[in-house]
Amino acid sequence: MAEKIIWTHQALADYEEIKKYLLSSFGDLAVSEFLFSLNKKLDSIQANPTLYPASLTKKNIRKAVLNKRLIIFYQILPRKKQIAILSLWNTRRNIQKP
């Protein structure tokens, strides 16, 4: 059985910020394409959580590239049978944050 995906407050804030930006800058179609890509990647993470590489600095955190501007940082919580989405990271941000 696949682990349940949970979202941190930071990840939800990132998600809302991205949606708002896409809607105001590019319209509904861009938001729909983002949501489709994100859901597809989350399905992949849920089906095989260890598929994506561990962070070089924090081994318990993994990263999945959604596109050239967005990385999904997540953590596998095996005891809880959950995958925590930690952040949707815009690659144009300061790399020191997560």
C-alpha cells in the first residue's frame, strides 16, 4: 500500500503562492498545467518514494524535480506510513533555505 501524502504548512503556502503567481501572470491554463504536472509527480512519489535522490546535505530529505523552476522536497516517514511534502522550491530562490 502506498504511503499517505501529507503537506506541511510551508508546502501549502508555497503551493498557494505558485498558483497565485501563475494565475495572475499566465492565466487558468498555466494553473491547470501546473496542477496536472504536480499531481503526476506526487503519484510517482507516492508509488515509489525512494525513486528520487536524497539531498546531499540532509539525507532524510529527498527531492523530485517537477520542472526547471520547481523542486519538490519531501521526507519519508516510514513509521507513520506517510510522505511529508516539505516545500515546493522555486529554483530562483536562495539555495540556503531548505
